[in-house]
Amino acid sequence: MKKQWWNNKVAYQIYPKSFCDSNGDGIGDLQGIISKLDYLKDLGVDIIWLSPIYVSPLADQGYDIADYYNIDPRFGTMEDMDELLAKAHERGMKILMDLVVNHCSDEHEWFQKAIKDPEGEYGKFFYLEHTSDPSTLCNWRSYFGGPVWEKLPGHEDYYYLHVFHRKQPDLNWENPKLREEIYKMINWWLDKGLDGYRLDAIINIKKALPFKDYPVDRDDHLAACTLMLKDATGIGELLGEMRDRCFKPHNAFTVGEVFNEKDEELADFIGDNGYFSTMFDFSETIFGQSDQGWQDNVDIKPDDYKACVFATQKRIGDIGFLSNIIENHDEPRGVSRYIKEGDQSETSKKMLATVYFLLKGLPWIYQGQEIGMENLKISSIDEVDDISSIDSYKVALEAGTSKEEALHMIEKYGRDNARTPFQWNRTKHAGFTTGTPWLRVNPNYVDINLESQKDDEHSVFSHYRKLTRLRKSEKYSDTFTYGELIPYMEDMHNVMAYYRKSQNQTILVIANYQDEEQTVPFPSTIKEVLLNNYEDCVIEDGKIALKGYQAVVFEL
Ligand code: GLC
Ligand code: CA
């Protein structure tokens, strides 16, 4: 693997709408982000990914873009964006935007022109089917529920494809004219000084054509559109072209949102001449997911988490450099998902932080993760904003789940969990806004907020700061970045431990992934304790006694 400038960095995801509101309208914005750059710098962040801030009706919170060249006024202006780029660069930080090009908004000019003239140039920017009989259309189910086909507004005999929400018509990547428009737009941003992109839902840009039915897999008589992805071949040509036309000439950093890639494709995706710089490891994210809906999902246990993570590390080997996360804006809070319900504490949160942060790969922090933000309790479906939760609720009820259970299911898997406003302090609305927040603040902000953690050496926040400093320290950076990862005591129940080894250093990360104490064989003598979420640890007779959720990092 060729070494890259970003290998030893720390990345951070901002969900702008919920990060910091500078003008009291209840919506986070670019000036809010600018005001927190020094905070992020101090945390140890080098690369920032912004979820979409382009002009959008926000049907899917900005992942439905109506104008790729402008900033939505709710988030600010292009001057604000230029200021953000300049101020981040002054501080040696990089800014990534979200590249959402599987689809645009139905309010985008291209789609509006397609409506006016379906057989014209812009009709070909989308997947339109000309028929008066919708039963002839293929039977795919969209990710957010319901058929992927929707009547083209103002027409009785045209339908358009949307694999996500109906306000997100899919763009036709088979059309070279569309591709040119996309590349022009990407290059426009990169020329402006943007440092790179996170590539949204990118695997969906290649469809298996011609359209055909798949075996029905639920009572709605539809088939998951993901079945089509397995048949779609040739995505490499599209991604390779985009890399060569846009990312490579700009030396841009890119991170792909890629699900279910095949082993043999890894090198194509993130090898030395890969389509992207890196991509997220979602193996633990998708663990336990059921095709039938959230109501059938299976909880992930510590041993499952460990197995997912280690399997990915083995698979990737030296092919490329992965991106490691415990949460993002589409997922529940990591501490609520990967720590047993009821066991969430400062100690267990620090343990989880330690074991994922020191893996091989680029560590990402999602806003609020660094203070241990947790999932949100809900009492009624009316409180839910997320479109995918609302659909999943419907599916669960239809499958016979009780209302109570269905709500608990949203508490566990819903996307609002990650989208509640950042908890800055204990004042009203957690200091996120002086107005009314667009989504309610998690009531636990009185206990979990940055202000109360900032100067407390033992807080979750301070632990993250220690982790970024340790990972990037002159002495250990090379081992944490490039050192081999070798699992230790891999089969031991509720223990997650691994070595990071370089030529002249051996580091051991060892964690007791449960509330009960546990004694674990200890392999050798210690040079130094680099990090510990307890005051001390006891090593005797070749054994280490670990307290509940204790995690220790040693140099051996
Ligand atoms: C990605 C985004 C998600 C969005 C979807 C459609 O998965 O992360 O938030 O809803 O793509 O753009
Ligand atoms: Ca605002």
C-alpha cells in the first residue's frame, strides 16, 4: 500500500443542520461551524466532512439537491462557504462535501425540464418509462418503502425511477451528457478549493438493465432494490472515469459509502489506484439487519462486534486503508448500539472509543460522539422526523409488531438518534440555538454536554482528546498508522484485544467488553501504560485483572 498524507489523520463528520445555530432560526449553519473550528482543532481533527448544505427542499435532509452550485440559505451563503474553506485551511484542516449524485431533487432544474419534455434532452438525464400500465414496470422496492416508480407529474403515461424517496429521482449515469455535467460540477468545487468528497450511496449509480422483476420478498409484492445491485456489473467504468476526470487531477481525498462490496473488488475500490482514497467499514453497522424490516433485526453483542471488526481487518490486509466509525447520521449512536442496553457509562463509552479508534484505518468521529451522546427516547410516532423510521414503523405494524415495540425499534435503529442537536452546554436547548431547534434536543443534555466535560480530565471528551493525541504522537504515530493489526485472545468471550506492531514497537490494546470483572492472560512485560480508563490495573502471574469495561493501551 502506498502511503498517503491523510493516513495518520483524524476525521470528523458534521451534520450541519444539528451542529451549531448562529442566528437563532433553529437550524445549524455554516457560521455556526466556523465558530467551532478552534474547538475541532483542539480535539485533534484534521479532516471535516459536511453532510449536504446545497440548495434543497430537505425532503431527505439535503440528500435531495436542487442546485449543486449554491448553498441553501438556511445554511448560509457562498461567502460563508468560502470563509469556512479559508479558515479551515488556515488551521491546516481539510473540508469535504457530500457528493450526492445517484439522484437529485425533483425540484432540480433538470427534472423540471424533464417534466416539460420527457422525450427531450433532460428526459434522458433520468430513468423514465413510457407506459400507461404501471403493472408492466419492474417490482423493485425503494429504500424508504413503496415502489421505485412514481408517475411523472403532469403526465398519465410516464413514470420515473427513484430508489430512495420519491423526491429523489435517480440520475441516468448511462448518459454521457449527464456524466459530463456531474464532472463539471465536481471540478468546479475542487477548483474552488474544496479538498474532497464523501460519496453518497455511490454503488447505486449502476443499475442492472434492462429493468426486470426480482422474487417478491415481502407482503407488499415488491422486491428489495438491493437485489438488482448484485446483478449490476460495470460500475468500475463509471467510478474509474470519475476518478480520472475529477479526483486524480485535483489530488482530492475521497471516502466512499459502499455496502456489500465483494472481496475481489477491494483493490479496485481502495487499492493504490482505487476509485476512492478510502471507504467506510460498515460490517458491524449492518450486522443483524433483516430483509424483512427493523422489527426482525438482531442485536449485536460484543463478540459479534469483535468478529466483524477483525474480519474486515483481515480482509483488507495491506490492500488499502479503511475508514473506521461507530456511528454516522444514518445510524443510532455507537454507544447505544455497541454497548449493552443499560450499561452506558463514561467508562464503557471510553472503552468503545479506545478499541475502535486504535484500529488500523482512518478514525472518524461523528459530531457528539466525542461527548458520548446517546440515543433518543420517544413516546409517539408523531415525534419522529426521519422518513426511513416512519416507513419502518409502518412495515413493523403491518408485520404484527405492537406499537410499543415498534417505537422501541425506532429508538434503537432510527436516524433521528444521531440527528438531535449537539449538546454544547446545560442552558436551554443545550446551547445549540437561541430559537426553537428544528429537531428536539435529547433531554439528557443536562448530564451529557461538552461544557461539563471540557475541563474534566476523566470525561469521555478528554478521553477522545487523549486518543487523537496518542494516535498522532511523534513516538507512536507510525505504529498506530501502519503497524500490523494482530488480534490477541481472539476467542475469549467479551474480551477485545489486539496488537499493533511495527518493526521496533509493539502496542497492545486490551479491553474487557462487559460490566463484570475479568482476568485475562497477559503476554509479556510492560514498557509503558499509554492509556487507561481506570486509575490503575493489576498485572500478576502473567495475568491482567480487568474491571468492568476497562480498556488499557500498553507499549510492550
Ligand atoms: C445515504 C445517506 C443518507 C441518504 C441516502 C440517500 O445513505 O447517508 O442519509 O438518505 O444516501 O441520499
Ligand atoms: Ca441558523
